[in-house]
Amino acid sequence: MPSIDDLDTPSILIDAARAEANITKAQAHADRHGLKLRPDIKTHKLPYWAKKQVAAGAVGITCQKIGEAEVMADAGLTDIFLPYNILGRAKLERLKALHGHVTLSVTADSHETLQGLAATFTDGGHPLSVLVECDTGMGRCGVQSPAEAVVLAKAINRAKGLSFGGLMTYPAAGRAAEAEAWLRNTRNTLAVDGLECRRISSGGTPDMWRSGQDSVVTEYRPGTYIYLDRYQVAKGVGTLDDCALKVLATVVSHPTPTRAILDSGSKALSSDTLGLPDFGELVGVPGARITALSEEHGNVTLSGGARLRIGERVRVVPDHCCVVTNLFDQVHLVDGDKVLETLPVAARGRMG
Amino acid sequence: MPSIDDLDTPSILIDAARAEANITKAQAHADRHGLKLRPDIKTHKLPYWAKKQVAAGAVGITCQKIGEAEVMADAGLTDIFLPYNILGRAKLERLKALHGHVTLSVTADSHETLQGLAATFTDGGHPLSVLVECDTGMGRCGVQSPAEAVVLAKAINRAKGLSFGGLMTYPAAGRAAEAEAWLRNTRNTLAVDGLECRRISSGGTPDMWRSGQDSVVTEYRPGTYIYLDRYQVAKGVGTLDDCALKVLATVVSHPTPTRAILDSGSKALSSDTLGLPDFGELVGVPGARITALSEEHGNVTLSGGARLRIGERVRVVPDHCCVVTNLFDQVHLVDGDKVLETLPVAARGRMG
């Protein structure tokens, strides 16, 4: 079996047992609270993990792009949610083809999106499930009020080839109570009109762990929980030890006693810090901080007598694992220093 | 001939005539000032443009990774500079193989790097050219003083299978005069010892345009000049009209009069703003600013009566084009609305 010593750097290492444990733990939490899990594959982009997530009890998966959904459908995943406004003839045709062989659902937050869907999906015998996207405080997509949600839900319900699937939101950080009230209000108003919310879908790994039995939310779409990262650790979701994804890097320069340079820059670790100080956590080297990135170099600032050695290999827990996965064509599943398997990041680069 | 209306979004559009004009203009500037150009292919990662750059008069190309150099060598590029400390047996073996069929040069900034090179390259009849990397103020890799540079240059000169190729630096922004003095001092000291700097190589698109006849620098390694981007425009290198790379995006949501959402987030436009406000420039829509990105969404804030239409396609000049290229598997060369050619980003994802 190959060793990580045989890998070139930078490379992505996935602690396979740790990722499996993270899947199991989240599923157990969801089961305990009567929630359905529908993991967002954006974090790993691998059929390998999507299948493991479903095998553990997930009701299906979430994709962000039709191209991702196509890869997952080809790999045998059968229930796919695309919480995105799908617009334009080319994408709508691909969506229709996908609907022919998997259980598919999407979202809409406007009559323009709805019109495109309604014109494409016309078979009342096999309708496409459409959820209304609700802006419960995040300030991104989504209808702006429960009243708007009700109008759109009714319009979906009237379209012959569509069926109203429920409500979807991505909650603003720290505003879960507001989202809860928003969604409950909408659900109850719709119920008066005889429209049932079959699913009320919410997202975000940190919020999943705070969710409880009494929520109006029926399913969660966590993504990062499988790998975790420095941002999730900062949010209290886990410890650095729980992080399954690490970037294996080499120290390529040590020009001063307090400065070392890694072969991993913004094209490996990404500039997306999610607001954290530093560009990742150098594991096992207290006093070492990744304080700057250029495209192919990571600057490490050393203090308190910390030293690295030129040629030494180090492991970095990135700030945001989802955007790191998106930079690499392959990942290595590892058990300690053993490489169990090398997988192509099959759904990477599927832009549309 | 296909039209950009046939492309899915997000996609990268390259104005082919504009990129060619940018190549021609830089080469003319270099020729006028007696400088050699050795473009860094990091910006485009395409053999197509590397060949055009050489055809226009560049002495060779610069790559950041052995994998990039391998792609370029396979495509017929014959003179490649890797201004990087190459460490580790696997990389050194690949470097040796490459040296067998192209004119190759690399850098070193430490005795550790030098030792690896010297142990791998032992043929005095076909030595590898090694330049000393100098930290002239950037604070990244590089020896810290002219005295250190001289010691390392002499050590390279003593190694049987290596030849001392000169000096290399990436200058700190706004400290070109300091870099110039540093390099001149080192060159003159080496000359006293009979060691000639065959090349003194500097980098950075903005600095290239400020360089003049009286510089000690003999070659420049500009990257971004071929496409330009919002950062280069901010630095005064060109106008928005000179930017050859744009991301074609679709407006997927318009939840409030002052907020629209694009289908291009940090996985298409990158979070790397290089310190600029906003995450790119929306072309032709005054009053529209890209004020936030999440992974698959770009938030546009509208003011002054600016409106977008759901389903509308827009073009975005990114803040930093090099990291955007790195996110896409293909680019489309265009002439106005005509798609001339679609090229795979052949050297993308070559991490090691």
C-alpha cells in the first residue's frame, strides 16, 4: 500500500475514518431529532462520499450545479435537490433530462424562474417538485416575505407539470429563531389554503447541530460537516482533530529564522478565509502561523522558537475546506500514513 | 460559428484580439528597452498563448510548477524557467527528465535546495542552469543579502552538473529602486570574482512597464499583462477596455430593487480581491457593484436606479484573473459575440 511519503505536494489528504465518523455522528443527531439529512456535496464533490452519506441514512443529496447533479446521477445517486434558480434553455433541457431518471427537486424565488420551469415541465403525470426559496435574513436569493412565498407557492401549484414541494432557506448566521418564525408563519398560512409544505429545508453545518425536535424544519443540507475545517472549529462545531481534510505541503524555503515558505499558496489553500485570521492551521507546529499567501507560496511566520526544516512536509487544516476541494483534481483517502485510495474529484469544474 | 449565446454560464470569455494586442504591446516595450520577456504562463495556463508569446518575441516562458512545465514542453515550448526551489526525489527526477528535452533553468535560495539539485544533476557536459533567488524586499523566498547571494552563487558554480545562471527576484510593490540597487551590488561583487550573471530576472506586470534602459534587469517575467484585470487597472497598467478576460454570468435572482444575484460566486470569481473593494467589475452597468460572494452566488448591490433583469447575461472583469483561470477547465476565445475556439486549460490543476 502506498504511503503519503510517495505523494507529491501539495496534495489533499482525507482521513477516511474521521470523515466516516463525522457522517455517522451527524446522522445520529438528525435521527435523534427527527430530521432528515440531505448533505450538500459541494464540500467533497465525490460520488464515493455521497453514497456513504446515503448509506448512513441521508434521504438524498444536495447539489449546487446541474453538472454536479449529472455526475452524481451517473454514479447512481437517485434523489437530488438543486436549491438553485435554474434559468435558460440549455440548463432547463439538461434539468428535464435529469428529471427523467432521478427524483429531482429544485427551488424558485421569482416568477421568471417559475415561468421557465413551467414551460419546460408540462407532464402532469410526472411533475417536477419546486420549493420556494425564502430569504429569512441571509440577504442572498429568496422571496422577501411570507406573503410573497405564498403567492409563488400558489403559482407553482397551478402549473401543470410542477408540484409545490415546500420551503427552502439558508439561514443567516445567528438568526435561526428569526428563520424559524418566518418559515412557521409561511407554512401555517399555506396550510389555511390547503397547501402542504412537504419539505422545509434548511442549511449550514453549524445550525444543524443547534437544531432540535420542535423546529418547523424537516430537513437539513449540511455540507462541511463531513470534513470540517478551521472555520467550523472556530464556530465550535468540532476540534482540529475532527478535521478530516488536510493539505500536505512542503517547506521550500526558510529565508529567515522567523519566516518559512510552503509550496501551497492561494491556488492550493484558497484566499477564502471566511474572515479568520491566517490562511490555515499548520498542524503540530505551535508558534507557526500561515500569515500570507501568494499564488504558489504560503508564508509561515514562526515565533516562540518554532522552526521548520527545508524539505520538511507539513499538514495544513484549511480555513474553508469546500473551496480547497474545488482547486484539486484528486484527493487521497488515508489511514495514518497509508494511502488507501486516490479519487478524482469527479464533480469539480462543473460550472453550469 | 457558435455564439456566446450558446455558452452556458459561468464561462470564461477571452477577447482574442485584445489578448494578442496586449502581447504585442508588451513585447514592443521590452524590445524598445532592450529587455527580454519570459512570460509567466500562470495567468492563462494555455500552450495556445505560450506559443503566441514566443512567436511575438519572448525568449521563453516561466512556469511555477513542474506539472505546468511538462504540459508546456509536451506542447512544443522549448525554453522554460521554473523560478522555484525544487525539493524532494520525485520532483527532482521529473525535473531531470524535463532537462533532457528542453532548455531548463531553475532557482535556489538555500544550500538544501542546492544539495538536491547537485545530487540529481551530475553531467558536467549538460549542466542545469540555476539562478539565485534574491529577496529584494518582497519578504517571500530568497536569500536575504547580496553577501548570501554571492556564497550561494559560488556553491552553484562549484557543483559539477550545475551552472550559475544569474539572479532572480520578485520585487516588492513600489520598491523597484531598492531591488535595482540590491541586484546591481550583487552582480558587481560577483563580477569581481569572475562570476557573470548571464540573466537578471525580475517579475510583475506593473514593474515591467516602469522598467527602463538603464536597469540591471535583463529579463522580465510578466504574467497578467496578457489578460489584465481589475487590480492591474487600479495599478494604472491599462483600462477596463484593455482587459481580455471576462466571466460571462447570469442574473439568477433579483429579490429586492437594490439586490441582484449572479450565478458566479467564489468558485468562479475567486475570493482573491488583492485588496480591492468589490469582487469584480460588472461591465456596462453603472451603479452595479459585486459586494459579496458565497460559493455559488455573487451579490450585486444596485444604486442610482441601476436594474438588472432575471435571466440577463452580464460580463464581469475579475479582480485577479490568474486565480479565475485556475478555477475553470476551459476558456472560450471570442471575437465580439462569436466564439472562435474553446480551449481546455491544459496546465490547470498541475499541483506538483
